[in-house]
Amino acid sequence: MPLESLRQELLRREAETLSGYATRSTDTRGRVHDEPEHSFRLPFQRDRDRIIHSSAFRRLEYKTQVFVNHEGDYYRTRLTHSIEAAQITRTLCRTLGLNEDVGEAVALSHDLGHTPFGHAGERVLNRLMEPHGGFEHNAQSLRIVDVLEERYPDFPGLNLSWEVREGIVKHSSEYDRPLVQEFEPAVKPVLEAQIVDYADEIAYNSHDIDDGLKSNMLTRADLADVELWVDADERVAREHPDASPSVRRYQTVRRIIDRLATDMIQAIRARVEEHRIRTLDDVRRCRVRLAGFSPEMAERNRELKRVLLARLYSHYRVTRMAMKAQKIMTDLFQTYMEEPQQMPPHIHHRIETGEPKARVVADYIAGMTDRFALDEYKKLFDPYERV
């Protein structure tokens, strides 16, 4: 088939196979900067590819959520988490007849704006940036794909489609922030983007159980009152009585993911029928978000989150690292604000050209990996460390 005909064939397949309320390539509101369409890659596929090839995406390999990078090679990172969230998103989108490329692009980009040292790092940077407009990782993710990535000669950023950018900025957050005004705060994002919010949660809850047990910061006794865990663990014990502890743990987590995803598919289908959703506009104008668990499963999931908060996220080792993160990031921020020339020339140059100093410093620190931030701290404050 000639390349010029292949694009039309791909559009035809979308029209025939996707549900009426899915996001088709022909629905896109386009890009900020006009570009010619590709002959055999549709717009949302190009968005996904651009995200994967970005510098910010690669840096996620050395950014972590609960366990800091130097603590071990086997714990999840922001990169592995994003891949897991994207995989769950693709499964849900495919089952529901939605556009997998849209969901995957939003899932792969949803953590690009996170700081080093997980949520503790974000809290510190937000506090430091409070006099300068604050810091929030969804806004930073959009800033990365719109401004900070340098890949093209004619425009800054990755020039992603409007729908993917909307999914990034509306990810798990309120819509009353100034940044969201461009993206119609009164309407819901496309269903593919809504699904990412919960695929993200399914992924991090399940892998935090796995990593927590592996690190001995979480015990099986801690999970004894968590129905999701108990039910899955008992089924694994019945079906595989001779399984090793590591296999039993993996199979239990696997079943938790499957149960949550299955419930979500059924709940979305029920809401689609209840609210008579037939078109993409119906999704956007619906008074409730269509993605989510059933009420019963939502309570089971909250039960799991309460235990993770009490037993894992409040563990003394996590608290110690949060305090370290606070000192490291505070000292880095204050040093760069007082002496911007301590940053590399290409970063410092942005201040010389008129960009707000505090925002440039925040961009630089937020882009650091855990390892780089630790090394930078030693170079700045350890007199015996080579600079």
C-alpha cells in the first residue's frame, strides 16, 4: 500500500474499531505549532514516541517515589512505574474500545515533572517556591513538554497534541488553577486520560506493597486487615501451596492488580450506560468522571491506602529520607538563588536572558535525579569532594 494511502487506512480502522466516545485522531484540536502530518503515524502515536525519546523521560530511571535510588536496584523507579501505569492504561483502553495511544501518551508523561526524592521533594520545592508561584508536578510536566525539552529547530518543547497536554495538566488535580484555563476547566478530560489517574493508583499501590514487603519495611501482618491483600493471598496459597515466598508475593500482587482493573472496567461500563454516554462530547460534558472503581472497590482501595500510609510511608526510614531530602533541596535552592553561577552555563544563561531566577532554579532542581542531587550536594558542601 502506498504511504499516502496508509494514513487513510489507519484513520478508517480507528473509525471502525473505536467506541463512539473514544478519542479519534480526527478529533484532535491539533498542536500549538503547526506541523505536517506523518504519512503512517497518527498524531497521538507521535506524541507517545516524542515522550519516550525525551530527556525528561530517560531521567525517570533514577528518580524514585518511596525508595531513593542508592538504596537498591530492585525497587521501582519513576520510569518503571510509568511503564507499569501505561501498561495498565493500555489494557483498560483496549478492553473499553478507547484510543490506546492517547492513554499511553498521558500515562508515560504523567510523572515527567516530579522532583528528586519523590513526593517529599515536591513538598519541599513547593514550599521554597511559594513566594514565586509555587511548584506542582503536573504543571511542571506540562512545562517540560511545552517549553523545557529542546528537540526541534522551529519551536520549544515537544509540541504535543492538545488532548495529551490536557490529560497531563488535569491529572489527579483540581481544575481551578490558572494553568488549566487554557484547557476548559469546566469540562472533563477525555476518558483515556481519566483512566490514567486510576491506572497510576493501581500501579503505585501494588508496587509499593511489593517493594515494601521486599524491603521488610512492610510485613504480612501489617496487611492482615486489608481485604484486597488477604483475599488474593489466600487464593494464591490454595492454588500454589508450594510456591516460594517471592513467587507467592508476586502472584498476590498480580491478582490485586487484576481485581482492581476488572472492577474498573465494569464500573466504567456501568457509568457509560447510566449517563447515556455515546460521544466524546458526552464524556466531556458529563457531570461526573466516568473513570473510577465501584463504590465497594473504592472502599477496599482506600483501606489499602490507609495501611500503606500508616505502615510504609510513615516508616522511620522513609521519614529519615524525607528529612534528608528537605535539607538537600533547601540548601541547593538557596545556594543557586544566592549564586546562580554555581549552575551550568546553559542554565545560568536563561536568567541572563530574562527568565525569572527562581523558576530557572526550580526547573534545574526538579530535573535532577536522586543520584545527581546527592552528588551535587556533595560537590557544593563537602570540601573534600572534587567539583
